[in-house]
Amino acid sequence: MTPPTLRVSLHGPFQWLTADAPDYLFSSEVVDHPGIYLWTVPHSEGDLVYYVGETGRPFRQRLQEHVVSYLAGMYRIYDPAEFAEGRKELLWPGMSRKPGLAQAAEYLERSAEIAPALRKLLGLLRFNLLPFEGESRPRKRIEAAIALHLRAQPGVVGAFQESDIHYSGKTSEEEPPAVEFVGYETIQGLAASLQA
């Protein structure tokens, strides 16, 4: 029996810093749904994906957690001018991996240097949301299919992905449903459909 084709629609891009902007993330109704999300930056060839994530909770809740983690120095911080061009020049390695919180004193000491760059970086990031009300496993498989597909692309699309993020793709025992994306055309490297 052929697995059903799943259709998911992209909403966005949204930004998260300017509350009175028409594309403000937290003013959108879609943020009250769970699903898959793409962090992107505007780029000459279309939106360039930096990170693919998923959540079973409302996007609002999960993306607020991401903001807090950025402000706390947990995530990598890149030079915003280079990042806007699709290049990653590391300014801060983040404390979510080793050596972790042992770097907290350094983060505080460098805060005057890092904070302006972080503000610009957060201003660059855009969010495309794919609401998905289904079960956790298909959602994680769609997340993995997108991320692994982008990671395998040549040039800036593949190079812009973080290579040390683990995704939970389909196992050999799972049937791969086709996923069709509505509104994918502005995303560099994303195909009209993928096997999840």
C-alpha cells in the first residue's frame, strides 16, 4: 500500500525583533500551532536556510526559548555581515556544547563586543513556519528530510547548515511518505517534494 502524500504549507518569512512590523512573528496566528520551522536569512538567490527545527508545542513557545538561548550565550553567534552573505565567521562558539558553562565568565567579559553583533544577527534571521498537527514521528521525519536534503546541496546551501546537529530521519522499517511543500519557491535548495 502506498503511503499517503502529506502537504505542508510554508508561512512567512517572519522576523522577531520589531513588534510593529507587518511580518512580526508573534503577531501571526500560525505561531499558535506546532510544526516544523526554518530559520533563514534573505540572500541574493532567495531565502537561505540556516537551521531546521520542529516542535510539538506552539511555535510561539519554542521560538521564545530560542531567543532566550541566544541572549544567554548558549548558541553560536556569527559575524552578521558575513552571515548575510551566506558565510559563517564565528564570533562566539555558544555554551550548549563542550566546554559549556565553563565559558560563562568569558561570555560576560565579551558582552560589550558580542551584544551589538547578536542584535544585528537576530535582526537578520527570518522564520518560515510549516504548521503540522500530526504525531511527533512524522513531524521529526519531515524535519530530518528537509535538513538532510539541504545539507546535501552543493555550494552555499549545504555549507550554511551546521554539520553537528542530529536529525531523526526515517528508519529502514518505516515507509517513506512523500511530503509536498506549498510556498517553498523562495527557499534556496528546497525541493517541491521530499521522501520523509
